[in-house]
Amino acid sequence: MSDNELQSAATKLFTVHSRWQDVGEAETAGWAPQLWDALQQSGFSDVPVAEELGGAGGSVADAVQLLRAAGAHAAPVPLAEAGLVGGWLLGCAGLALPKGVRTILPPAARLRLDGDRLFGTAPAVAWGHRAESVVGLVDGVVVLAPGPAAPSGGPAVSRGANLADEPRDTVVFDGVPVTARADAPDEVSEEKLWERTALGRAALMAGAISAIAAMTLRYSGEREQFGRPIGRFQAVQAHLVTIHQQAAVVASAVDGAVEAVELGRGSFEIACAKMLADRAAQLVTAAAHQTHGAIGMTKEYPLHYLTRRLWAWKDEAGGHHRWADLLGGALVARGPDALYPAIQYGSEVIQ
């Protein structure tokens, strides 16, 4: 499938199964079963996992393109956790994809293996209560374990949610036997898991920002004041410029991160992409809500589905400060002469 065909198919799927009404209902119910079923039937939930492991194939770029479409539609499912992050872990370890709903145990989880049994607590697990399987990295071992919704029973779960009312549950393992395990290869580490998680969030944010840009531009052309569209007023035009500038910056940063990852690098570019997306979340939400005025603050108008997710996602995957501290520390350690080469060559300088 070409890039254009993938984009068209993904947009069509989310347009049908992730309407604003569907997103609102999922926030109340905690799940969007029709959307997840459609993603599984299309194979989109299994990109970029190799076909021989039960995946749909495809590249990191394909997975990120799907996440952009998901972000633009505020898709209420763990697509990043299932494919780009969890699928990557399983694929690197040579473990086959499980059936059903799966999610990732975040890098912040404090878990231990005792033989083939898993102990510990994993906070902020995306859609943890719906997961039939969970994937994690524990003491250098990639593990696949039953989730709280496993048919045969699994770990205990305590429900929680982020600012966007997306489930972020606490999952407690008390000797739960793992389904499969394998030693993590050299290219898999806790830091690489953080990076994959951050890339997934940055891709979702890029999609949400692009959707906000389109929504705000359309509204500014339709809403009239003093006999003309508000988009013709200079103050509103300044907001539109801010939003579209940030959309272009974040999209470019995510593209650069994907290109670097596919070349076997990416640490520098992912850190930059997440930082830029986090900053854009602040600028874009402010400009969009100021342009929309009172209607943008209402529950009935869909802008909040996107802006609340931007505010939630900027604090996830380590948050802004983790990547700023990491990037700043690496640059300081290499000295002032490394600054321009880092900007020019990225990961070739900072690992």
C-alpha cells in the first residue's frame, strides 16, 4: 500500500468509526469497541510488526502516519501502545502478537520477574482495564502477560484517567504468570522504550494540531462579526498564523525523527520532536480557543476533544522536562563547539 493509499484508508476508517459523537461516548464508557474492531480487521493495529510474527508489516513511517490520522480524530484507543511501542518490543524479541486488545506497560513501571511470575505496580497504563494482554520490559526481559481483561483472569486494576478522560489505569501484578518472555536484544533498553513512547505521543500530537488548524481556519471563515468573517481581522489572522506555523514545525520534527529512526538513530530527533510538540500544545490550544471564543469552551463543540488531548499528551511519555533535561545535559556535556553540529547532524552527535 502506497503512502497516499494508507493515508486515504486511515482517514476513511477514522472518519467512520471515530466521529466526535463516538469520542464522547468512549470518554463515558472507557472504550470504543467498533473502532478497535475496525483497526484489527484492517490490520492497522498491527503495524509495523512483521507478518511472520502475526503483524501487518509496514514501516515505522507507516505506523506514525496512522497515529497522525488517529490524533486528528482523537481516536480513543491504544493504537500507539499496540503497534509502534508494544509491537516493536515484541518484534525485537521475536515474540508473536497476541490476539485481542493489548497495551504497553510504561517505562515508569516498577516490576520484577521471579521465575515466570510478574510482581509490581504499573501506573498510568493506557486503557489498562480493557487490555487482554500487556507488553513490558522488565530487567532486560521482554514479557507478554495477561491483562486485567484476560479471559482466564489477570492482574488487579484501579481505574484512572488523564485530562482528556482517556483511561490511564494502575495495574498491580501479584505473581501473575507471564504468557511469553525473551531476553531483550542489545538495541532494546529502557531509554529506547521511552523514545518509542515519546515518538508515539509526538505523532498523535502532530495529527491533533493539524486537525485544530483546519477546524480553526474553517470557523474563522464562517463566523462573521461586523459584517465580515472574523478571519479577516488582523488579531485573528495572527492566531491562525501561530497555529499553522506550529503545525508545520511539529510535522517536520516528527518526519525528521521517523527518518532518523529508520536509519538506526533517532535519540536526538525524538527528544526534539517531543519538546516541540509539547510547546506547540500550549501555543496552539491558546490561539485556537481565543479564535473560537465562547463556543470553543462548550462541551457541544468538538474543539475540546483535541485541545484536552494535547494538554494530556504533553505531560505523558516523560513530559517536557525529561526530554529538555536530557537534551540540554547532552549538549552541555559535549561543550559549546558541539551545539551547531548537533543541530545540523542530530543523532550523529548526541546519542
